[in-house]
Amino acid sequence: MQNNELDLANNPEAKEYTTLNLGPTHPATHGIFQNILTMDGEIIVNAEQTVGYIHRAFEKIAEHRPYYQVTPLTDRLNYCSSPINNMGWHMTVEKLLGVQTPKRVDYLRVIIMELARIADHLVCNSVVGVDIGALTGFTYVFQLRERIYDIFESVCGARLTTNIGRIGGLERDFSNETVKLIKEFLVEFPKVFGEFSNLLERNRIFIDRTVGAGPISAERALNYGFTGPNLRATGVDYDVRVMNPYCSYQDFDFTIPIGKQGDTFDRFMVRQQEMLESLKIIKQAFENLPEGKHFAEVPEFFLPPKEEVYNNMEALIWHFKIVMGEADVPKGEVYHSVEGGNGELGFYLVSDGSRSAYRLHFRRPCFIYYQAYPEMIKGSTISDAIVAMSSMNVIAGELDA
Amino acid sequence: MADINNGYLLQQLQGRFEADIISADEPYGMLTIEFNKNKIVELLSYLYDHNQLQMQFLTDVCGIHYPDNAGKELGVIYHLHSLQNNLRLRIKCFMPNDAPEIDTVSSVFASANWQERETFDFYGIHFTGHPDLRRILNVDEMDYFPLRKEYPLEDQTRTDKDDTYFGR
């Protein structure tokens, strides 16, 4: 076995270790990950990870598709918060094209992205509860996630893999139904969230199980390329929304919650606080929603409304050109990152001026930080390893691209 | 103290690695340099330890393939980030198709480990000194490097699909 650093004081040959396969399909790993654990009794001595079980060659596919057809691929990265991925991709292309989106687009996007972040964190945090035996919170907050999916559905027609928005804006403005759903959500969320917090945050059993489980220091976390809530739990306040504001995030007043010890409990608490911050952002965006169009003037990328396509020659031409992938794209290379559900989601796009990307690389946060997992669980028990993994929010779709 | 921006960064790099910087550019506001691949570890360590630049975060490592650039077909692209100064740097190192080798930077950044494995997996670039250079996302038995441009997206002999108009 590689990387087997046995720092035992006594002779390692004198011990017999047990090899345990955790995964690939284990109910407690929430996705297809394999960990081959070397166990000394109940203590994990080493872990060897195998990833790639659901690799779908997105980067290769993206080199052969027009830009707008890449959006559905990004859905399937971190599928717990697909709208963030979709919009991150749209903003990358807009950056390449030099498109300035109207304020209204930014605000509408912020509302949807923050709703997606809440959905993402709700899943992650409630699953941390499930893995230590608190199933109630999970079933309860999933009703809220359902509300969020209803909002997505009323905006774009889809729930999980949303394919929401287009290059240049959103496919349609918020309808009255959407506004009503968001208002209901804003009232309902704090109540349900409060009960969920009461259930776990000060729960003695929960604290005993999570404090000190799977810790990592700030220094190691940075060296391992941690981003997102996992990095902030170690005490580093790096948030892409604040450091490199995109999509008018500079307009909103919110704080970056940080932890201290980088253990499971801190990761859980950072996510809890972030949900409240997201709620603050949604309220601000919703109250100060600017008037204007829900798309930028990029007719070569933004599909015209269907009724115009039938009745207007110009719209028909644009529609045809977009669908056939005839639009001109400037040559160049651009890196754009957004704060995804679990960290800095980056898109490195190299364009050679043709209809599809010459090279598109996704900086997938959990692919990068998951490699620290063996280091985090060495010396702990399996039950700690399980809860540490679910608190890291490793999403198989994003890990394997 | 001088402003820490792209100009300062480039000036520092030219002061130290004058001969190794092949070209420098600034597309979309990010300083991009093409660098001598033999000195990549030295460069990254220098940037890591520089007491003003403090480029201590490796955002991304990925490969790229330009089949028409003779002698520089394969490339590795590093994105560095200085969280203290909020300054990013993109470094490109190119190498020929028949000797795709570059030193590993996993001794400087632990996060490079899997990202280099991924680059090896898809482009066949060998990272000298890497602790565990195996395929990561593709199956171990695979005998080619799928993101190289010579490999088509799907089997071109398929007859059950006719997508002539969509350019596949």
C-alpha cells in the first residue's frame, strides 16, 4: 500500500491490520466514493481513495459543443446547487465576450444563487445529522429544500438539474408566482431553520460526536487548496463573493462566518451561519430589485422570445444562428470563479474563436479538497470518518466531472 | 511599499527569472507568463516564500494540447492566487509531445497531487518526482490520453446517428 506512514512506536510488523472497504456504494458515503481503510482495531491507520466512478468526460464534451450547450454539463457538477454552476458558466462566457449585464439580471441571479446555496447547505448539514443518528432534522428541512425547488421550477421549469438562465441573463423575468413563492419562503425559512438549529446546535450528543472529528489546520487546509465553508471553518475568511465580487455582490451587506478548529462541528456551524447570511442577501436583493430588462443586449447569444421568432425576421435569424452555433467569439483565455456551494468553482476557458471552447477546465472545489481526507481521518474511528466526510460536502458529480 | 499589482509582480519575476520568462501577457486582467518548464518548482517556491507577494494558494493545475505547435504541443497551466494581496497569476509551461515531462510541484502545494494526476490521466504528462502518479478518473487499463486533440469525442464510425448539420 502506498503512502503508508505508520508512525507507531513499536514494531509495525508485530501488528496485523484489517483492510476495510468503505464504499464504493455505501449508504453512509452519500455518493460513489471508495475508501480502502487500513484499520488497527477501531482506529484508522491509513485510507486510500479511489475516485472516478461517475466520470462523464465533461471537459472533452465541452470542447465539442457550442457555449450554450455547456450549461447542462455544469448542472451535473455539484447537483445540490446547480444554479450557481450554471450562472458561473454564463458569467465566464460574458467575461470572455465583454458583456455588461443589467443590474436587474445581477440581482435576480443573486437571489437564485443564494437560494441554491441554502439548498446546498441544508442538504449537507442535515446529512451530518443523519450520519450521527438524527434523522428528524433531515426529513424536516427537506420540506424547505422542496420550497426552493418550487421556486426554481417556476423560474426555469426544472428542479434539480436546472439549466437555469442563459448567456446574457435569465430566460424570463420572475413571474408573480415566483415572487409569491419567494415571499413565502422568506417568511417560512427562519421558523423551520430555527427549529433545526435548536435540534442540533446545542445538542450535547451532537457536540460530543462532532467536535474534534476530522480536524484540519488552516495552514494545511490552504496547502491542500481548501475553499468555501471547509476553509472558513479553519478560520480563513476567503470568500470569492467578497474578495472578487461578481454579479454585484459588492452591493450587499453580509458577513463571512468563520470557525476556528476546522473540525466537523465548525464546518457545520459555518454552513448554518452562511444560510442566515444568504437569507440576508436574498432579502436585500429582493427589496432593492432594480427595474430593467432581465437580459443584456447580446442578440448573438441570448435566444429571442419564441413569439418574436415566429413574427420577426431579425429574431428568426438570431435564433437560427444561436441554435446552429454560428456566433463569433473573441479569441482569448479567461478564468472566472464563483463561490459555489462547497468552494471556489472556477472555469478556465480558452477560446480559439470557434463555436466551441478550445479548452475548458472546471476547477472543482471538492476534487481538490477531498484529497486531504486521509490526513483528516488518520487516527480516528470509522464513525468519526463518516461524519467528517459528510461535513466536507463532497459531491460525487463534482468530484468526478 | 510598492503597490502589489500585476506590474510589480512582473517586475519581481523579471528581476529574478529574466531568462526563463518566454512571454508575458495580461488577458482579462490576469498576468499570464509562459515559463521555462525546467524551473517551475523554483518559481513556485520563490513566489511562495516571497515576503510581499505571498502566492501561497494554488488554485488550479490543468493541461492543454496544441497539436500544431511543434515542440510545444503539450502544456501545463498553473493558476496561483495570493490571498493576502488578492493577486492572481497564470503560468504556462510547454513541452514537446515526445518528451512530456515536468517536475512535480506537489512538494510545494499538497493540492497539486491529484491535479497533476488528473493532468497525467488526460494528457499523459509525466510529473517527475510525483509521489503517486497513477490515473485518477479514468480506468487504470486505459492506454491513451483522452483529452489530447487527436482523440475524437466519440467513435466516428457510428452509423446510428446522423448529425451532419451539427458538426459532430
